[in-house]
Amino acid sequence: MKEYEVYARENAKDIIAVGFDPERTFIFSDYGYMGGEFYRNITRIAKVGVIRRFRTLLNNLRELIEELPMLALVSILPRTSER
């Protein structure tokens, strides 16, 4: 998260360099403005949740990819129907 804080500071510097007046522009960090360490803990926990959902998505995609050749094969086989 320290890396993101560095990015935020650099972005703020860029905003000021473009010409925004720092006296009239409210630039803030969620970590500093929304609750400090409490908000850091929330983002750490949220990150773990996102990683778990991403792993679940990858597992579902892997299963789909394994089934695709069978689906393609079925689509090219002649259809048989009882008449």
C-alpha cells in the first residue's frame, strides 16, 4: 500500500503542476482523510476478498476452457434424430 501512497502523492503533484491552485483545490488521500489506519485495514481485508473472487473466476474459466473442445466437437457431429 505504500506504493499506492507514493502514486497518490505524485498524482497530486501533477495536478498542482497542471495549474490547479492548491489553495482552492481540495486534494486528499482516503487514508489520511477517511480514517487513517482504520481505512487501511478495510482496504487490506477488501483486497483479500478480491483475490479470492478472482481465483474463483479463474477456476470457473478453467473448467469452461476444458469443456470447449467437447462443445465444438458436438456441434460438428451429424445430428441424429429418431423419426
